[in-house]
Amino acid sequence: MVIQFIALLFLFSSSMTSAYAGNAWSKIGYPLAGRPQVIGSYAAGCIAGAVALPLVGDGYQVMRASRNRYYGHPLLIRFIEEQGRQAAGHGNRLLIGDLGQPRGGPMPNGHRSHQSGLDVDVWFLQQPRDRVLSRTDIERIDMLPMVRATEGRLNHARWSPYYRDALKLAAQSPRVERIFVNAIIKQALCDSETDRAWLNKVRPWWGHDAHFHVRLACPPDSGQCKPQQPIPPGDGCDADLANWVRDIVQAARSPKPYRKPSPPSADRLPAICNAVLNNPTAWDMQRP
Ligand SMILES: [Zn+2]
């Protein structure tokens, strides 16, 4: 019995270790102080000197604040505040989804990227400028899909020209590297926009039918930030996009059983991220 108990305990503790191995990043409650520095890539990276986005600002509000994923590079914080001011100018308030964890790194659920303090999700749904949601509402209000996926078209009952304006404004920021949206939304914009140049940065992806995902380029202060492949030229309103839409419609019409994806591994991070996570002194010594 005792042996069985010990064996069980061993099994339990070893599975705990592996389940939480990548999650030390989600347990760190505050950023590493100091000069802002993005290290690694969007899907395998971390950040030192991140700052917290204030939970409520002019024209925006952070949703799901209990997750503690509202940290980013100061340029990302400034970008969101600026987008908020623009929305406020039109009488609206943006709802802001996840940025990153205080020191970046992999999250136990929800995203593969958002690791280096340069990614932010912006809900399509907006609120009136003066309506600040309660602490309960920011945790409970649902993200509403803006597409009818089985029909391959936009849900016009939900869509608003304001959502298009927010996308376009973000795409036009020189700091923005790319934006991910559901392919059906991009297709609708391809069909309705007369000037499609700004659609170049708007990239088709799965999901992203209730929010868009903005990704900033590597900041000039971060020599160890790993950029992504550049976007091919053109507006992307092409056969590749049509294939994306077809795949999404097919997947919606005959859904496969949902399998929870395994969380991204912490093993792929640049070694210096260990210092960001664990050892501020070592980090200081690494400064150029
Ligand atoms: Zn995202």
C-alpha cells in the first residue's frame, strides 16, 4: 500500500512537473525592470523591461484582466493608447484582448505567439466611448464571431464600418508588421475596398473571427528580436485567399472533434530568456 502510494505520488508529481514545465512564465507576476528588450521571436521569445497597459484608458479597456496578460514593449502600449484615442474620436471604445505575460514567454493556453511583448488582440466588438465595463463584464462578455463560417461570408448583422476603420487604422501604422484576421473577413474587405493597398498587412488565418491580432515589427532598441519573413508584395486578394476561405468553410461544415492543442514549449526560447525569467543580475551583466 505504501509502495503504491509512493508510486502514485511519483507519477502525480512527475506529471505535474511536465504539465507545468513551460508555465513558470505564467506564474511571474511582474516584469523584469530595466531597459526594454525583446528577445527571440513572436512564438519563441521573451521580453525584459515590459510595461503594463493601464486597464482603462481613453477609448479602450482591457478584457479578461484576471489573466494578467496585459504587458508589452512600451511601443506596443503606446500603439494601443493611440488606437484608443482614435476610437474615442469616433465615439467608441476598443476592447483589448491579450497582449503578453509580464516577462513574455509561452502561455499555458490560448496562444502560440504573444511571447515577446509585440502582439495584441483587439476585439471587433466595440463599446460606446463613455461606457466602462464592470470587472464582472470584462471577464464574462463573450467574443462574438463576425462571420457565418458555413456560408463563407461576413455576418452583416454584427459587422460595423467602425471595425473596418479600426483595422485600417492599425494596418496604416508604420510600426505594425502584420495583422491576422479570419480569411472570410479579409475576403469581404477585398470585395468592398476600392483602395486595397492597406490590405497587404492584413493576413488570412484560422479563428480571428471575433478579434484581430496586431503584430508590431521588431523595435529598434532590440537587437536580439527575431523578425518574421517579410510579407510578399500585393494586397493578397488572390487565389491563395480563396483557398483559405474554402478550407475554413469546409472545416465549419464538417467539424472535426476538438483536440486541445498542447501548450507551446519553453525549450525553444533563446537561452538568455532564462536570465530574464530567473536572474535579473545575470541579465544586467548581459547588457551591451
Ligand atoms: Zn492573438
